Amino acid sequence: MQTTTGTTAAAAPRGADAHRVTTPDRLEEVLGGPPHPDILAKCTPHTTPLVREFIRHARFFVLATADAEGRCDSSPRGDITSVVRMPDAHTLMLPDRPGNRRGDSYRNILANPHVGILFIVPGLEEVVRVNGTATLTTDPDVCADMTLGGRPAQLALIVHIDEVFTHCARAMLRGKLWRPDTWVAHGEVPALREMIHEQLDRPVPTDAPPARAEGYRDHLY
């Protein structure tokens, strides 16, 4: 679910329309031709044993949804250990934990069940992508099976798989995501509290301690 802020989009650069990509043929030309047949064929409508093993180690994932009008949203999800359940090769069950109660992803799913999920294993550059349709449940047995920190999931997302495929490491390697020597110092990045104040058009606080002090860090479950 998207909200509008009234911000006017920046004008497109002069002459941009002349370079706009509008057809699949032109897109393939820009990308250097069609993909290798093996790349197209690697997609399956179900998980395989090794893919399921990868997902069992993926304690972080990004959930992509869209509302009824097609406006997109993506939401990060994570646990100290993966509790994604896979009752069969065609189904994933994902937990929801306490958060900010906006429920953007779930409101989208109620209007448009199509979802995309990017599974990431910390320290590995390759990822797994899953697309499918989703429903929501508060079934106590399902939620209890996803208990962490002594608390069951408050909601479960059941994904009926349409396609599964692996994704190579190039993006992670280019971004050097797991290279601590390339990480920016925390003090150089705006803190959550500062950005929220700016978005609400409030004075940005200057009394924040050097460490990031968001209170939720001590109350994960």
C-alpha cells in the first residue's frame, strides 16, 4: 500500500523520450541479446530439495507486494534463525513479528495476492527468488510452530508457489555487501529518528547519542 506525499516528481531530462525503452525487442538489444536457454529453463514451479535447504539457512528475506492498482512495496523480514516452513514443494509459510502495525504488505495482499520473495543467507552472495500468490492466517497451530523468543508468530503468510529460481552473485559482489572493510561508519548515515523527524517536517534532533538508539532493538519479539 502506497501513500502520497504531494511531492512533485522531477522533470525528465531533455530528450529522455527519445531514449525510452518501450518494446521487448529494444530491451533485448540493450541487454545484449536474449538470455541463454539454461537461464530461462532454470525456473521451476516448485522448490527442490537443495533450494529448500538454502531457504532453511536464509534468516533474512525481502517481501515484495503490490496493491490493487499495481503500486509496489517491499518489506524486509528477518529472524535470528529461519522459521520459514515448507510443508510441501509448492508451499511456503512465513511468520510475522511485532512491528509498526502499518501492515502495508498484508493490506496489499488482501487486495492483490501476488508476491515476490528474495531469500538471503548472511555471508553468501547468491540468492533465491520465489514468486507466487499469498493468503494470511492466524491459525494458532501454524503460528505456534513459528515461535521465537517464547512468542508465536502473530500472523502467518502462506505462499502458493508459481516459480522459483536462483540468482547469481553479481549484485552482491558489486555491492561488496559482506565486506566489512567497505562498510560506512554508522555516524555518517542518517539515523532513523532523524529521517522520521525530517519526513514529519519537525526539527531534526541533535541530542542523539553516537550509537543508534532506536528502542526496538531491545524488544525484537
